Amino acid sequence: MTVAENNVAETLREGAVIPASSRGERFTSYDVEAFEVPGGREENWRFTPMKRLRGLHDGSAVGTGEIKVEADAAPEVTVETVGRDDERLGQAGVPSDRIAAQAYSSFPAATLVTVPKETKASKPTTITLTGPGEGHTAYGHVQVRAEAFAEAAIVLDHVGSGTYADNVEFVIGDGAKLTVVSVQDWADDAVHVSEQHLKLGRDATLKHIVVTLGGDLVRVSPTATFADRGGDVEMLGLYFADAGQHQENRLFVDHAVPNCTSNVMYKGALQGEDAHGVWIGDVLIRAAAEGTQTYELNRNLVLTEGARADSVPNLEIETGEIEGAGHASATGRFDDEQLFYLQSRGIPEESARRLVVRGFFHEILMKIDIPEVRERLQDAIEAELEAVGA
């Protein structure tokens, strides 16, 4: 265990928690009007500052702009712009809240990224999505398809200004291996609400990484499902919230078939007045999902006064015939004793604080197999620390 891991043991919670209502009963629909307008008291919205959604939740946010999509693709990977009637769209999952349904019914065209079967991409493919601009709203849709026994790395890079809601699909074919990094590096004014659908075929492997650095309000909700046995999903997240930023990650892993594996690890740092991080991790192991192996972990490091982290892990198990299941959640501040320990060995306080934060994020950064993305995130973390004088 690293110095930083010891730091965040202030509010450790471990064990199985049964939520008040089963996630297996959650409602999904493509129809916007099938969902009531949320008021903020609902479980799914209780941490979200509704007034800052700019009307995405109640239908008043009219699309006045478009998202700009640019692709730097591996030669083996195809990137298409397709219409709403493309039969491949919607295969990974159905919207589970009103904003996702609004986004699905409102996008003008979708971006479809395909890795052909039995193909290994020679380099990562980067899709850059630039916001519609300050004061404008856009809706979008992206689908990434890794066909049977394909292997690739995909980066979705979100930048720019404006208000944006979308659905993102990942369809992982039998035996395919896919790494995805979704980076939310928005300008300070941006609002982004994204529902992401992860569907794994037989013996498919997915590493899904969500990185949130910018934006006024960013809410990302990934849902992982398994179409057949042997699926393995690793869901990783890194977030760094500054003063006034709201960053929310809501995960759902639905084990409905036997012999699948999921591992979730998210880490966040928060600094500045009213910086707010929210992590909700729901794992459901249905009665048919014998042989499941799952674990989820969330750690939060609060760097200054006035910042707040909410962390809620939920584990629902309907069968005792599993390989293993558990979760842990912790939120803590810098430990004065650890800072003293480092300073007593000649390390200045500023450098000591940087070392603790670097150590805190190191485990996740090392799991990002794309060097240029990893280096970019390391530089971003350094910039965040310089901003607060750490």
C-alpha cells in the first residue's frame, strides 16, 4: 500500500450493501416522455445540481449548435458518419434516464468507429469531439465496434465549450480486446452529460478508462453488460475537481450471465471551494450469473478546505455461487504525519505534497497503455497542483 493509500483510510467502508430498490428493475426507454422530469430528489439525481444542467433534463435545451468530430484513425480502423436510421445503432444499450433519451432522439448524425474482425490496429485511434461553443447546446452519438477477435485502442477526447449530451456505445465482439480512454478536458464553462453503454461478447476483454479534468459540470454514466460467458471488463477512472466544478461518475455493472469478471477502480482529487466529486458504483449479480468475480474501489483525496466528495458503492447479489465479490470506498485528507515524515527527510513541503498526489494516482496512470495519453494526464495533474500551490 502506498503512502497515499494510507492517507485515505479515514472513512473506509467494506462489505456487501443491498440498495433499497434493485438495479435489475431500472427503467430504460428511447422515448423521452416515458421518463418524468427529474426534480433532484430522485436517487439517480440527488447529487446532481439540477439548475446547472441548462435544461438538458426538462426538454428546454434546444440544440443550437453541433459537435465537431475529427478522427486520427489507425489505417486498419474505419470511421464513418451515419444517419439515425443505421441499424447498428442502439445495439449496446438503451437510455436509462431522461437526458440520455433526449440525446438519443436529438442527435443529427452518429460517428461509427469499426475495428474489423481478426484485426489488430497498428496505433491508437483518437476521436476529438469539440463542443458547440459557449452558449450553445448540441447532442451527439458515438459507437465503437470491435468485431470478433479484433484488438485496438480508442481515445475519445472531449474539448471546447458549450453544453453537450450524448450516448456512447461500445460493442465488443467475441474474443475481441479493446482499450478505451474517454477524456473530458472541457473548458471551464462546459456542461457534459454522457451515458456510456458497454456490451461484451463471449470471452471479450474491455479496459474502459474515464478521465475528467475540466468543465463546469460533467456527469458520465457507464453501464457494462455481458452478452455471453467469459467477458472481462476493467473500469478505471481518474478525476480532478477544482473550485466550483461538479464531476460525477455513475457506474452500473450488470452480471446476468455466468463466468464473467469485472474490476472497478476510480480515484479522484478535489481542491478549492465547492469542488464536488460524486462516485456511485452499482454492481448487480443476477441469479443466473454463477462464477462471477467482481470488485469495485473508489478513493478520494481532499486537498483543501471547502471541497467535498460523495462515494456510494452498492453490491447486490442474487446467487451464492460466485467466485468472489466486494467493494471499498474511502475519502481522506492529507495526513500531517506523512508530510512531516517526508519533510524530515529533507523534502520541502510543496514537493512532499506533490509526491503524495502523484503516488495516489500512479496506480491508475500506469494502467493507461497509451504513452501520449498517460504523459498528457501527468502534465495535467502537475498543472492542477501548481494552480493551488501544492
